[in-house]
Amino acid sequence: HYNVKYHPWAPPATKAEWEARKAVLKEQLLVSQGLWPLPEKTPLNAVVHGKIERDGYTVEKVFFASHPGHYVTGNLYRPIGKSGKRPAVLYAHGHWTDARLSTAKSWDKDKKTGAEATEESSKYFHQAGCAMLARLGCVVFHYDMVGNSDSKQIPHREGFKDVDVQLRLQNFMGLQTWNSMRIVDFLLTLPEVDPARIGITGASGGGTQSFVLAAVDDRIAASFPAVMVSVSMQGGCICENSAYLRTGTTNIELSALIAPRPLGMTGADDWTKEIETKGLPELKQIYRMYGAEDKVMAKYLPFPHNYNQPSREVMYNFFNKHLNFGVTGEIKEVPFNPVDPKQLSVYDEKHPVPKDATNAEGLKRYLTESQEKQLAALLPKDAASLERFRKIELGALRAMMVDQLPSDVELTLVSKEYHKDTRIVRGTMSRKGEHEVVPIEVVSRGADRFNGTFVVWVHPDGLQSIRQGLHLSPLVNQILDMGAAILVVEPHRTGLSASEPRSATNMKVGSLAYAGYYYGYNRALVAERVRDVLSAIVAARKAPGTTRVHLLGFDKAGPWVILARGLCGEAVQRTAADVHGFRFEQVKDFDDEMMLPGAVKYGGLLTLAGTIAPHELYLHNTKGAGIASHLNAAYQAAGDADRLQRHEAKSDATAVVNWLLR
């Protein structure tokens, strides 16, 4: 959960294991922010004006469109008297109010503690960092978080909190990451910028932006997140949380995605104070795999949460080493002549806020239209487009389930009973090292009548669903008479545990109510059920004599089965599922048992079912479940259209089993 106070991470033992994990984790990180696949890059239409000269550098005012109607605002610092290609640094601020245009009032305290050497650097500590980097020869872009300073079209923490945007993975964090990616695009339009020497730094929330951008954008050559990365608090604001972001992972592991590119960090007397002993050693293990242990560092400094001069000086020396400033000896910050914040504002009478600047609702409309265009472009037409469709949809499905088919499960026997010639074995299953205990039953006629086929039976009533009173149901007997065995699974919160109370999903942290706090750390309920189905498939496959596994989903469990089957590859031969007339657009509440952030963005249930192609699939009760164009096209493109059967009406259970075991 969000409020867990300790988030340790144990790195994989080998580089091969880490590389496999890294690929999946990067997909999850992009999906979590609505950036899988990346949005269309529209023209920036950058406006650069109002040059101000200082000793050794200039400051200009910049705004450009990261999306049509949404503007990134900031100041561009450029060195004077430097020739050749220059390194560039994105300077992201955290949750300091109006950070780029504000002044601090802590000089007396800063002077006493040694946090700052001058009154100017104390009052304008963000500007001090940008000015020093520019004097060291860097091009620097100091930019606003959404809702801060000149970025006022969308208030911070507002506009991306309802159910619909969760279903489409439109969130504040993804918007800020996209803004940062477009800043890299902007910097690369400047002739003096060296594409191979681009770094990013920021403190607190700016630190989150720093390690997340570097994790997903390989154009970042070095990252320095200050006072953020730790095994303790992971991110407090809406702009630092999104569905799937930290489900099954931590900020330490996400930062490891940057390896082997340089990563530097500072800690303070806050949640980051243990970074040198908890977090850095694990990161060094990863960097050691690449022979790059000297490219990761962290330093604790005994100050409150900050980006003060001692911290900035660690950053300057880190970038000097890894972005090749060419400065010899230790760098110390020198005094500077600050620019009055009023002069830094990017908008004035000659350069007003653009007329097309939009609010959150306008941006949501644009993002929704763009997502729908992207989905339409994924329609498979041939082998190549089918491969792209599968890459995007499978990547999204893995991330939304935060899971994949496990390599093994552990089984525990509870009891056995016999009904005439039928044996029922009760037990539980769990994944190695996990804490789940999932009830299962295996029903069979015995080894001499088993033809090697296992049917994984998934029903919302769990284990009780195979019985009618004291006897097994006729459908169970039909399956057994055809030579198959049955593994019945009771997925999470079904059967006997169906009425157990659930945690509220629209969590409140302080005064902020946001479902991303819950779904950012916990699987959705439907994903937990899919997880249990995946485990059951592996349990069936490891049973002695098993040669085939089929998947059977009843009633409202049918959609769980469809989602699970997309992640099974060759592990399942045939799948039959009751679609139950379900579509994710029906979900209107965060606590709906089928709430699945991102499901609408990726086309819903029937589009995700296209990942099952070319394997045999029988869907029934599909009326009202939406358009199946991508599903049909996937089977057509795979050359196996006859392996897909769809029926609007609910099929007779006997007919479904006859198809499954024909």
C-alpha cells in the first residue's frame, strides 16, 4: 500500500535476469504514465524571447506546446564565450510554490547552518543552480511543474482524478514526464547542444521527474535526483503517483533502469537520510553488472529537505565528471547576480498566453482523441502490423495485470475424498516467495481414464460451483466422461471470501483524494483474479501426465479468463469464456470489481483478446461487449480466422464443453 513506510529491493542475481526484468519494468513505467506507445510529437512552435545578460551567461524566456494547447514554460540559460557543442541540463523543480518566480526567506538560518554562502543564493537557490551550470558551460532549461509559476492553465493536482481518466491512464505524472521529453526535443533544436551530453536534475518532486525521465528516455546521459530516491517515502503528490507506477517495484529499482548511465543522488534529514546504506548498495550491484560501479553515487548531507549549496556542489562535480565539463579540481559555487523573478516570467504584452491554451478538460479531449487514433492505427492488417499490435497490447496487458505466467507454483495438499469412481483432491497453491494462499480442487476419474487434458475451471462461485447439492454437477461429469481432469480455482475474493471487506481505492493522502495512490501500489481486483488464474494454469500443467490445458470461464469470470489467456502463450490450447456482455466503459466507480486503469485506452476487453490470436478461442454472450474489429483483424492477420468463434447469445454449457474437448 501507499502508506507502507519501508520499500526495500533485492536486485536480481545475474545480468541476464536483470535485463529481462528491465524490459518488463520499463514497459510498466511507460504504461503507468499513459506513454505506451508514446504520443504523437506535434510541432513545438517554441517562442524564445527577452534575453537578459549576466556575467558569463544569458537568460531567455521560453514557452512551447508539448501537446496542442498545452504549454511548457521556463527559462533558458546559455553560457557566453564558450565554443563548440555544449552539454545541456534540464532543471526540474519540486514542490516549492512558484519556484521559478519566487524568493526564499531563510538567509539568517542558511548563513548560520552553512546551507548557503550568500544572501542571493539563499533567496534564489533554484536560479543559483541554473546560473552556476551556465557559467560552467552548460545550456540549462529551468522549467515549471504543471500548475506552477507561468504554467497556470491547469492547477496543480487538479483535472486528472476521475474514473474516466484512470481508465485511459491520463494523469499528472505522465503529463509532466511528457513535458520533460519534449524539453529534450526542444534542447536538441539548439545548434550548440551536444546530443550525447544531456542531463537532468531536480530536488524532491523534481527528483522524481529526474529519475523517471532518465529511466524512460535514453537520450538522458546522466541524472541527478536530489533528496528523493530512497527505501522510505516514495512520492507524496498526485504528480508523483499513477496507477501501476510502483506496483511490485520501488523508486530504487526504477532508478536502476538508468544503469549503466551515470546516476547521482543526495540525501538529507528526511526520508532519504539512509540512501548511502539502503538503496545505494543495491544500485551498485546493478551497476557492477555493467562494469560501471563508479557511475552511481549518493551522498548524505545533514540538512533538512533542500537543494542548497552543498547539495548543488555535489551535483556540479557529478555532472563535470559525467557530462565532461572539462573543469579540473573541485567545483565550488561562486556568487551571482540574480534576475528579478518578475523579469523571468515568459508572458508579457508582446508575448501573451497563446489563444489556444487549454485547461484540463480541453487537454483530456485531445488526449482521448489521440489515443483513439493510435488504437485505430494498431488494427492488424498483415504479419508486420500484427506484430506491432501484439507488442503494444501485450505490453499493456502485462503492465495492467502487473504479472505474467509464472515459471512454477507451490502446491499444498489439504484433503482427498472419493465419490464412487471420482477423486477430489483439495489443496492450495501459491507462488514461491509470495504470501497468497489460493484454494483449488482437482477432480478426476483416475490415471487410467485420464487422456492428458486438464480443464482449468474458473467461476465466480469458486470451488462450490462444481456441485449441485451433495453431488457433482452434470457438466463436471460430462468433462470427466470425456477423459479430461478439472482443476477448479477459487480466485481472490470469490467463493467463501467474496464478502470480505475491501480497502477503499480512491485513497486520501492528507487532503488529496486520488485513486492513483491505491492503484500505484496495489493490483486491481480483477488483476488479482487473473493472477490466480495464471497460477492455476501452471498448476495444471505440472500435474503428472498432462499434455494439454484448456481454459473455461463462466459468467462474470469470463472476462478474467480472457485477460489471463492473453498472457499464456503456448501454455493453453483452447479457451472458452462467457463475455457476460461486459465492456470496461461500463465502469463508473473506483471500487467497481472490474475497475482496471488503462483498459479503455487499450480498446477494452475484446481488443485485448486479440493478443490470444492465433490460439483457439470461443467467446459467447458478447452482445453489448463492444466492437471486435481488432480481435477479428488479429485472427485474420494471423491466417487463422476459423480459430475464433464469437456468439452474441449465451451458449449452452454442454455445447461449450463439446467445443472445448472435441
